Amino acid sequence: MIDGPHFVLTVLGVLGTGLVAGVFCGFSTFVMKGLAKLPATQGAAAMQAINGAATTPAFMLVFVGTAVLCAVLTVVTFVVWPDEGTVELLLGGALYLFGSFGVTAVANVPRNEKLAELAPGTPEAAAYWPAYVREWTRWNHVRTVASAAAAVSYVLALA
């Protein structure tokens, strides 16, 4: 069984990845659906406001802090190579770092940046909105599943 500091890091990994999965799940299951029902100009403006508010220290601490924690946990696992839970620990790190953090960087953030460049209420913003909702939500589903799977993987490492 994992013990000591490795145990503490793994429990924190479960907490961080689970919290992020919950945030992403909320967006996938009701926030984006609600925004999509608004007129395109209003939905785009609301999402621009949400994206601006998302970069608060509290969320960034959880989101980026969890990425750092997963990276540390992965390195520690390679160095210590515990008798039990090694595969689950490495899988959990990979799922979060690539499936959540990585997907955010290569799929969701570029779409957010493109939306931010468009003035709210313009025909350009309204034209981009349906594709944005569809593509952003699709990638958000990936982030949700990857974050939740990372949490499950870390839990299995503790079992």
C-alpha cells in the first residue's frame, strides 16, 4: 500500500482531479446548454464574461495546481516505483496532464481566444457562436472524462 508523503500526494491528486472534473462536468451538462439557448450575441457575450472570470486565482490554483501536483506525483512514482499502484498513478497523471490540462491548452483556450477577439453583439460573434459551442463543448467532454478518470485512477492506486 502507498504510504507517507506519496499517500498524501495521491489523496491530493484525487481531490484536485475530482474538483476539476466537477467544474468541467457542470459546463458540459448545463452551462453550455443554457448559453446555447440564448440568442447568439447574448450567449457569446456571456461566455466572454465567463472566460474572463475563470482566470481567477482560486480556479487557477485548483486547475494549474492540480497539473503541477500530477506532474510531481508522476515523477515521484517513477523515482520510488512503489510495489503497488504504479500503473494507476502513472495513468492518473497522464490522463490529467494530457486529457485535461493539455486539451485545455490546445483545444479550449484557442477557441476562447478567438471568441475574445470578436466584439460582443457583432454579426461575426453571432456567426462564430454555434461552432464555438459545438466544438468547445465536445472538447470539454474530453476534459471532463479525463479528469474524472484520473481521479478514479488515483483512488484505485490507494486501494
